[in-house]
Amino acid sequence: MNIGQPVVSLVIPTHNEGDDVLATVDCILRNSPREIQLIVVDDGSTDHSAARLQSLAEQGHIELHRGKRLGAIGARNTGAAMARAGIVGFIDAHCYTPKGWLEPLLEAFDRHADVAALSPVISCTRNLDARGYGATWIDDELAMHWLPFTAQMSDVPFIGGAGTFVRKKIFDSLDGFDAGIVQWGYEDVELSIRLWLFGHRVVVVPQSVIYHKFRTHFRYDLDFSEVLYNKLRLIFMHFDGHRLRRLLRHHLQYPSAEKGLARLYHDGSEARRDALLAARVQSMDSFCDRFQLVT
């Protein structure tokens, strides 16, 4: 490795995260190898964290990008464009990374050339016994549910956005997180699906754990009709046949669903769907059958 070349580029998107983002930056800097590139994308913060992040950048501890109204997806993609390492990791701005958290992840990439993306185990800052080993769906609602304990590195359908690590070349080849997703919601699931459908492998590494602060409210205004649109977009982009019809019927129960579906036919989503279907190397049915999803 060349001197000064980071082993991993870590991207933290933030908006008015206050002390949480400062604590996240602090524990990453303390508990990670020196050869990391820590990128913070501040999406228009107006709280005290903005000035403190600027100070950390001036001291050379982090690289800071200031944006406005980027949203979670735009902030992550912006940070990834700044990444210099061969691995890019995305960490939420309210996480604790203990000593030794990063090494097992980098070792998994080194030992397994076929692994394109991975995640540590995700635990909870308020309940240290709660741990998710990747995630799955259990019904047509397509809500994320954590998978149970595994002692070995395992293939999983989805990894969560709180700790997503991807080989940079593969991330770039897929054009990153779906820029058509609005503000927040389902971007991590969609990326996992796209990785699998394009022939890549997604795993969880149980030897690494990070602790995530799960919240009951957001730091910014969130329109849940937009979250529903994101889910409809995921369904529309990747499903076909009977599973597509079944999931659309299920989601039409929601008041804003018809408006969201109409939007998909007018915002360029149809052309993107056609391109994705033509380029993928595995069908969505094969992916679902493998992981027993939407059975």
C-alpha cells in the first residue's frame, strides 16, 4: 500500500445530528486504523455540529463536504465520489464503532474476492443484546427484519445503511445508490438487490459489530408518501410477473399509492427499469427463491 493511501474511505452523511455525529466521528478516529479516509457530508446543518465539523476539517481529521438539500442518497453518493480507497463504507451519523470493528471487514474483503459488499452486525445503543445479522423480508409489506445469529460469514439478501461497505469499482459501475430515490428510504435495500441481480455477492461479517442509535423521530421533515414512492420504485424497478402484480395490489391500499405509481411513468423510471432488466444476470424470481422472499 502506498504511503498515505487509505485502506477504506468512510462516508458519514449528516444533517443537524448535533453531538451524535461528533461522537461518531470521534469513535471512528479513535478505534480505526490510521489509514482511513473519513468523509463527512454535511447536508445543510444549522446546529452546533456544523462549526465543530468545520474545525475538524481544518485540523485535517476529516474531509468535509458542505451541501444543501442533498438528501441521504445524494449525500452518500457525493461522499463516495470523494473516496480514494478501493473500499467505500457508509456509516450513519449516530453510530458507535468499538475498538477492532473495522479489521474483520477489511479482512473479509481481502480473503474473499467474490464478495462485493458486506456489513458488520448491527446492534442497538439502547439494547446491546439486540443484534441483526443482515436483514430480510417476511411478508408483502417489504419491511426490513433483522436476521438471527450466525457464527460464520453468510450470504444475506440485504445489508442495512447504518453500515454498508462496497468495493468502490463495483459501486461506481452500478452508479451508486439509486439517485431516483427521494430523500430517504429503501436505498440500502435497493442497492443490495441490484448487487445480487448483477451477479455480485453480499454478506454479513459476524466478527464485527457496530452500535446504532435507533430513533423514534427524524432530524428533518419526512414525507411518508415519499417513502412509499421509494418502495414502489424498488418494486417497479426489479420485480416482474406474478410477484410484481401481487406487491402492487398490496401497496395500492395506501392513499398515495396511485399517485406514486403515476409518477413512476413520468419521471424516467420506466426507461431505467428497462435498462436494469436488460442488464441483470440473475432474475428477481431466482433471488427471491434463494432467500425465500415474497413466497
